[in-house]
Amino acid sequence: MLENCRSAKERWGGVSDLIDRWLKERQELIVHFCELSGTDSQTSENGLVDKFVRLCEILVDYVSAGHFEVYEQLIREAKEFNDGGLELAAKVYPRLAQTTEVALNFNDRLDGNKLTSDDLRELFQELSRLGETLESRFEMEDFLIEQLHNVHAEKVLSSSV
């Protein structure tokens, strides 16, 4: 029994660190998003393109880490604890996938293309939609973290005692 307790801590204790790193990446994404959305009309086109490129780099890294690291861990944890988390994830995951599609489509607009002034104006318009999408995504992610990980944190901690 002690071995089972120890393995629970080993299996799930690192998930918190993974989530913490990912949420720091989210914060960086928000900072770059706000910086770009607050850009004034005096910024050069090259400066704007650089800001959009940097935002998209962070955006793709964040979305990828969510799908290929964090969500996988949350689903593994939901399977392990078998307390309804899988059903919840099955409901939320398709909505998260929709937000991923919006983020990747936004990124694809910059994919090595030379951007004109008109392209930049369109990107600024799409930036607003991206912001709304990200806000929705963050709410869903926070909900999943709370329901699939934080509710188990006490069980994981108590297993290490």
C-alpha cells in the first residue's frame, strides 16, 4: 500500500509543475497580446510584423503545450482517479479544439508571407477575435485544471504522507 501511495505522488506530483510552467507561458502570451493590441499607429510596418510574429510563436507554443502535454496529463489523471473527469473532458475538449483552430488559422496568416498595410489592418481586426477566443479558452482550461487536477491534489499529497 505504501508503494501505491508513493507512486501516486510520483505520477501526479509533477503535473502541478507542468501546469505552473504552462500558466507562466500563458502569462507571456497575454503580455505580448496586450502589447500588440495596444500598439499605436506610429509603429513601423516592420515593427508590427515582428510583434505579430513573436505573438504567433508564443501562441503556437502555448497551444501545442496544452494539447500535447497538459491535456494528456489531465486525461491520464482523470483515468487514474476515475471520478467522472473523462466525461467532463470529452465535453470540453471539442470546444478547446475549436479555439485551437482559430489560433492556428491566425498564425497561418503570417506563415512567411510578406504583409501589406491591408494585411496588417486585417490582422488587427482578427486580433480582436483571437483575444475573445483566447479568453474563452483560458476559462475552459482553468475549469479543466480545477476539475481534473486540483480536486485530486489533496489525494496526491495525502498519499505521500
